[in-house]
Amino acid sequence: MPPSDPSSSFPTPAQLRDLDPADLAAVATDLRRALLRSVSRTGGHLASNLGVVELTLALHHAFDTPRDALVWDVGHQCYAHKILTGRGPAMATLRKVGGLSGFAARDESPYDPFGAGHAGTAVSAAVGLAMGMRDDGRHAVAIVGDGALSAGMSFEALNHAGSFATLPLVVVLNDNGMSISPALGALHRHLRGLVERGPDHRSLFELLGLRYTGPIDGHDVEALVAALRAAKRSRAPQVIHVVTRKGRGYAPAEADPTTYHGPGPFDLAVGVVAKAASRPTFSQVFGEWVCDAAADDPAVVAITPAMREGSCLVDFERRFPSRFVDAAIAEQHAVTLAAGLAAAGLRPIVAIYSTFLQRGYDQLIHDVCLQKLPVLFAIDRAGIAGGDGATHLGAFDVAALRCIPNLLLMTPADGPECRRMLALGLGHDGPSAVRYPRAVVPADGGVRTDPPLAIGRGVVVRRSTKTKAARVALLVFGPLLHAAMEAAETLDATVANMRFVKPLDEDLLLELAATHELLVTLEEATVIGGAGAACAERLAMEGLPVRLLRLGLPDAFVGHGDRSELLTLQGLDAAGILASIRRFVEMH
């Protein structure tokens, strides 16, 4: 009976190589069925994986994996690969705490020689692997998909690869015409031209010095095997252009690959059904605000590096198409593009995930902040990344940004405060950033965050009634304010919503240090170099005797799982905050 569940037995890569290529189509049918059943139960990246089933089988059939290295770009294409490489029984744990990563991961399997959650890395990594394999007969294969070829690093690597006469490198271009949204730009038009005019139309890759094969039907497993075997016999660096359909084999995903790019659990018979949330997410707050801002100011331009849906810019594009820019997976370009728009007198807003802003860090410093240009960065997914895990961890932006001159950095506690901070940043005569998590905005819960905003000024939202000798003050940067308030009720502690990491409210900090025995800083960012570190530096300059406890994310990569569960594991819920304070008091 053919297996229909990832926990059932599929051929190993070695067993696949013993099969006739004509037999792989039946395995593909079972594998696609298993993927559908698995992801519908756990959630995860679906449409991209359905599109590479035949390609995955062909790769393992044609190449001697794991001796030959498969490098997935982006890594969320690798679910079928995981099932075929012995991880099928663990697919039920996908993206859960302690379970399988949603991406290729070196610590999971020898079949994952290089991990990646970001796009644009595979060709560079594969060039390096291939250079290291030149003398032992192995091959490195980069499987580039979901718009990753638009990343600057991909072009840098292809340029380098084309300089070799011999290199055991194969770049498989999985061309499905998509990233999350439909692909855009001149490169996409070029690929479409290759598909429409056939192999007689000279490709960009050949101009770069690479052999080019294609386009090939990415769902014809026998044709794929033939092309990959031919590539393996050659020692020249080459590109194989494979045309696939994202969502292949599941009609709803084929019709709407964007919705099925990364759904949560759903009923296969019904499909994904949108659920109305009782409260909006921070991303939705931003999406509504940016439309309001554009309606009020014709100079507003919104920019995203291929994250239109995730950053909630779909409505903005619909309403203001001439002022919407999808820069594709090209974060460096997106940041410097914004700098150019600001230099032209416009008011650019860059909606970008924390983890992806890291890729444009030099541009942020050199092109935006050095020139004091008025670019607003709406930094989404700041803090714990949930199911996306360590590769998407937004823990480092505070430490990275607060050291940059001329930059205003804000941390809203809730939805209304997020809107006010975005408005303040938009009107600011210089660079500014507002960081917020991938989370539903907290309920009010009696926390007042509505006093008028002034740059570099926080606000006390709860006062302790204890004497100074017993007083604790919680200095909170961002949405942890609500957990802090819950802990403060037990401790009878003072709570300050600090609001600004840069400039820090030094007056409020020093006032609390003078009137409290213990200060506790709270942030959903790395403790090393974070907002708490900024407080420690200022207190040290004053030589004040107040004790300081800094709570936040550790000096480690926080893995994947449910966001609230991960916050609890990091001690950043109310109970964890209380426990940390009590331990600190007992030890000191």
C-alpha cells in the first residue's frame, strides 16, 4: 500500500537511486499526499513545497546525497527533502518547540550541509562547497526558488562562478514566478522570455560564463533526472532552469499560492478559512496607519523587500499603487532606494522585518543615518520569531541600531502607541525606527499609554506605595509592559513605559534610580547591547549605587515554537519576571 503519511516509509535517497526514473512519478504522488496531510495538521510552508516534489526526487536520484551537497534557497522548500532523508516521523513536530525546523538545518541531518532561512545565500554557499569539493568528485547543487535570484548575493555568486572553467557546481533555478507575491522586475521578464522563446534565446547566465540548460518542465521527473545526470557528468558551472507551479497538486493552493505560502493548520477538504481576530496585530495597525498617512500626505511612499502580505501593505498597494514599491528580495537596495527617495523630498517608509533589516545594515548607516535623511523604518517581527525560529529571530535590532548616530528608535507598548510613534517618526526631520513584534496588540488592561509623545520621554504608568528601601521599578521597552504590570501588582512595584531606546529618557531613569532600591529593565531583544545596557551605561556614568537587573533575550539563538510558549521559556511572562526578580533579590 503506498504511504500516505510522513510517518510511513518512503524510499531513502539510496533506494531512490535504485529505481527506474519512470517509477518516481508514483512516489511523487504519495509524497505530495503526505505533505498535504502533514502541513494541514501543523501549519507551515505549503505551496512552495508542493511545487518541488518531482524536483526533490530527481535531485536525490541523480546525485549521490549526502556526499553530493544539496543547498536549498530559500530553505522553506525542503519539506519533501526532510521526509525523504529520514525525518518523516518527526514532521508532526514541525516548527514546534524542540521539533523540526521549517528550514534546512545543519544540526538536523547530514543531508543538510548548509542551513538557511533567508533568501539569496545558496549560490554563494554552493560555490564555496564546490571549491572545497573539486578534488574528490563531489558536486554542490544550489536550488534557488521563490524569488531568491533577485537577491544581490545571488548575482555576486553567479558572477564569481562564471569565472571558473571547471567547478562542480549546479544551480537549479526553480522558476515558479513567485516569491510570496508574484515575482516582479526585469529578471522575471527575462525568465519569462526564456520560457516563451525557448533555449534559442540567449540567457543572462550564458553571458556570465555559465552553461545554461532549459527551460525544463519541473513536474516531468524523467526529464529532470536526464538533465541533472547530464549536469553531473559535466565539470563546468551551470544553471538548469526548471519551471514549476507553486501549490502543484492541491487546487486551492494552485489557485491562490500566496494564501497557501505559509498557512496555519487547516482542513484539507475545506481549505484555509480566514479567522477574524478579536484584536488586530501590530502589523495590521501599521497597515491601517500607513494608508491613513498616505491619504493625508502625497509625499508618503511605502517600500517592502518582497513582504507585501506579511507587512500588511496589500491595501496600500491597492489604494496607492504609484506610491508602493516592492523592491523584491533585495534589502540593501530597498534601504538605499528609500534614502534616494528622501533625498528627492519624499517621505519613504520602509516596512521590513527585523531579521531582514540586518541585511541592509551598512546601507542604513552609510546611506540613511550619515546623511540624516528622513526615512522611517517600520520594523516588524521584532523579538521572538515564533514558528520561523532562529533564522528569523528579531533579537538584535536594538543593539545594532542604538549605536548609530542620528537615529530615533521607539518601542510601542500597544496599538494606539504604535500609531502615535509611527506618526512621530514620519514627521521627524531625520531617520527613525519603530520596532514591534509579530503579535496581537495587547488589550488595554488599565495600562495608560496615551499621554502625548515627546521625543526621548517615557511615562510612569504605576507607582509603588512602598518605602524607598523596598521599592522596585520596572523599566519596560515595548509590549512586555502588560506582563510587567501583572508582575508589579504582586510586587507593588513602580512601572515605567520607557518608549524610547534612543534617545533614552535619562531624566526618568535617574529619578527612578534615586527613589528605588532595584531597577529592572525589560525588553524583547538581546540583553547584550540592548536597552537595558543603555540604562546600565548611564547609571555607571553617574556612579549611582542602585542595583540593576536586565531581563530580555539571552546570548543564544532562540528556536522555533509558539510565541507565548517561547516567551514563557525565556522568563518574559509575568510569572517569569517575578521569579527572576526574586532570585536576584535572594542572591544580592
